[in-house]
Amino acid sequence: MKDPYFPRKKFITNYIVAIITFILTLIMGIVIFFNGISITVENNSRKTPIINVVRRSEHLNTILNINYSYLNVLTQELSKSQDLFSEDNISLIQAFMNNTDLNRTAIIDPNGNALYDNEVIKNVAHRRYFKESMQGNQSLSDPLESSVDQKTRVILCVPIFRVRQVIGVVGGSYNVIKLAICCLMICLRNKEKVLLSIKMEI
């Protein structure tokens, strides 16, 4: 008569081996799964800041170029006038400001006297953007506090030409906070795209 002890022992041993094999396989699967997610997140995290910076730079350049174009059209009209500070020119820059995203617009004579759309007059002869534009170049200021309304802005400035001579400049201020909000919105949209791509890869 066969002893039933040995078959039962063998069955229990095989059962234990099968359970251990299953648990080890499960652990390896979980490790591989989370390691894959970690690599995906790390790769996207490295790429995202670079992509965000490039896209924000492109968007910022687009905004600035559009407003430079507006200002260049304005200078063509201003160059036709013998008196830069004429009533017609004041009305022109007031209408211009109301139809663009620029916060303030000013006509600046060669001495640096700036006549703003709200008819305030300030001297900006010491400003870098004025000096650069008087040399015939487009200029963009660093963020600065406006001498008119004390808000932080950047100034876009372009020369007014008449027969290839610079007879003055025109400047427009753009709200720094508004630019920052535009860049932030782009950043948030990009983050949503990254999260979506991670989900798709998983």
C-alpha cells in the first residue's frame, strides 16, 4: 500500500512554487509598468520646458511684430504732417490707440518731447528706446514704470521718416501683465497636451 504522505507533500510543494512564481511575476510586471511611466514622465518633463520657452518666445515675437506693423503704418501718416503735434495727429493717435492693444501712444519730437494720446506731455530724451529710434531703428524697452500712469509696461518705438530723414518717433506702450497672461495661457495649454500624451502612451 502506497503512503499518501509523499504525493500530498509534492502537491503542496508545487502549489507553493506556483504561488511564489505568480507573486514574483506580478511584482516584476508592476515594476516594469511604473518604470515605464517614470521614464515617459521624465522624458516629457525634460522636453516640456524647452517647448514652452520656444512657443512663448514665438508668441511674444508675433505680438510685438503685429504692434510694430501698426506703429509703422501710423508713422507713414504722421510723416505727411508738417507739425507732429498738430490737432489732426492727436486725433489720429487717439483713434489708433482705441483700435489696438497698445495702452498708450505718443508722438515724440527730435528733442524727446512726447505728446501722449491723453494729451499729457513728458520728456523722454534720456530713454534708450527714444535714442535708438532716433538712429532709425525699431526699439523695445526693458519693462519700466510709465511716467504717465505709473504702470509697468514695455515701450515699442519706431522712427518717423521723411525723405529718409528721421523727424521724430512714435511709441506705444504694452502692458507687461497682459503679455505675461498670454504666455501663461500658452504654458497651461501645453501642460494639458503633455498630460494627454502621457495618458495615451500609458
